[in-house]
Amino acid sequence: MSRLQWTADLDTGIEVIDSQHRSIVDYINRLHDAVEKRNREEIASVFDELVDYTATHFSFEEGLQEQAGYPYRAAHQRVHQVFIKKLDEHKRRFEQGDMSVAYQLIDMLRNWLVGHIKNDDADYVESVRKVIDSGENNGWISRSLKRLFG
């Protein structure tokens, strides 16, 4: 299994979102490296960081969709919630000693992230770009980035 490479077809054209997605790819690659080393402690640490960062990203993305009046925000949020449940299930299995779940997790993360960006996220880009390009909610974006990401 190779590391996940960011490719231009994953760009949404919304820099703040693309930057967060690239960070998630970095977490996936760090997890991949820890699994390759079979370093259980490092796997657990990176996994926790990945879950926290992903939940924060989802919160930001959903807020941005709300600011843009994206009509399918609730459905997009449900997709996020289902994904978080899957992550929690993998984490539970890993904590119970199932090391093989780490490999399954990497596959799931890679497939889900790429599919989610290219399909689900691509659907909201036009709505969000209109708001960003108009500059009407830039204050909200700055405040949210600072509040969620420090």
C-alpha cells in the first residue's frame, strides 16, 4: 500500500478547504507510516489527531455551507456523521487489540476522502464560492478558522 498523493483533481478551488483536505491527506500518510512501522503507540496518537482534525474540518465546512445557504447542508452533515461513526468503530476495534483494523482504516480513509471530495464536496463549491468571492462572510471565515484551528 502506497502513501496517498494529493493531485490537482482533488482541488475544490476553495483554498481554505483545499488546505484542510491536504492536512487530512498528511494525517493519512502519517498513519500509513506508523502502520508500516507497526508502531501501535504512534498509530493511536496519529489516529486521535486525525479524528480530532477531521471533526473540526467537518464543523468548519458545515458552517461555511450554512453561511452560503447551501440547500443540501443537512444531507452533507449526515454523510459526515456516518463517517465519524465509522472512524469510531475502527478506533474501538483498534483499542481492543485488532491491529488489522489499522490497514482497513487506511483503505477506508483513502477511498472515502477521495470520493467525498470529488462528489459530495464538489456539489457545494459553487454556492460557497459565490459567498467567498463576494466577501460578505469573510469575517465569519476568519473567526471560524481562528476558533476551530487556533
